[in-house]
Amino acid sequence: AHTHHYAKSTRRRAKTDPLDARMLSDYGRRYQPEAEPAPREEVEQLQSLAGHRDQLVEMRATLKKQLAETFNEIVITSLKDLIADLDTRIKALESRIAEVIRQNQDAARDHALMVSVPGVSKVGALSLLALLPELGKRSPKAIAALVGLAPFDNKSGKLNRRSQIQGGRSRVRRALYMAALTAIRTCDRFKSFYAALAARSGSKKLAIIAVARKLLVVLNAIIRDKTAFA
């Protein structure tokens, strides 16, 4: 699965054995991946629940947009009812995800560690645990490649516009992006980091993405070390 994401990030599309061999060799040299554990039943359950929740959240966002654009009272009433129903379903899914995590001692501990990081909400941590079970088990480079977040070039002071987002797990990136927005607003450390990058790169969006990557690296470290953010 990880080499598939790596192949996408390198934009290699040709399906030839020699090219696949070179790609696998290159991936091994760069990221030194660990053996892939067999997926546990609870991980698959969490991923299924989180995926369905994301679908409902997207549906709700679409309905809210329609609600803001209509003036027909009958349509407004119908849309409000649909949104309320989705609110209930989303909360039920979040409760179920939280229950699955509470039943697993390791997952419950990891969730508590993750919410110690600025910007990471309880719901955001639930999504990340469900969609990125590799947290704490990969190097910073490997976890960033898996998600599809390219590193910030500290030497040049520039953000690479082409390689900043490539392949990877879009739903994880979305959760990290939202966490980054909150971290920038609520934490002086991340706010200063963002401001410096935005000034040097000339792009607020790319600076937010860099903060998202920093959050990912921090989350990976605290899960690996079993130590809360400080």
C-alpha cells in the first residue's frame, strides 16, 4: 500500500517490471519501510466507520451550501430536516468510533496523547487514528510520504509548489489541514512558524500545508515516544 502511494507521489505511471523494481528499490533506500503488520479487525472497522462519517460530512456540506443559496420555504424546510438528520447520524458514528477506541487500551492512550497537540480536536484525533494506523511506526519522511505531504525546504526558505501535495491519503490531509488552521489560531508556536513561512514563501496556503506537515511529524513522534505534547 505504501509503495503504491510512493509511486503516485513520484508521478510514475508506466507499468513495467523494470520500472516497478527501480521504484521499490528507491522507496526502500529513501524510507526504509518496516514490515507491514496484518490489518486488525478493529482497524478495518475504524476505517470503515471513519470513511462513512466523512461521506456524510461531505453530504452535509453540500446541503448547507444549497440552503444558503435558496429562498424557497419548502426547500429550506426540507434541507434543514436533511441536515438535522445527517447531524444525528454523524454524531452517532463519532460515538461509535470513540467506543471502538475506548475498548482498546493502546488506541485510547494514543487518542489522549494526540489531543494534547494544539489544533487536534477529539473528533480529529478519532479520524487520524482510524485513517492512519501507521502513526508512530514510520520515520518522519515515510509518514509524510504516506500522507502525501512534502517537506519544507529549510535551506532555501521556499515551499515547493509542485511537490507539497502529491498522492497519499486525501482524507488524512484534510483532517491535518483543519487541525493546522486551529493550531495557527490558538498556539503561538505554530502561529509564529506559519507567519514566518507565509512571509518567506508568499503563499498562505502553502504555509498552512507546511504547518499540517509539522503537526503530522509531531503526532508521529508523540505516538512513537508515548509522550504528550509539551
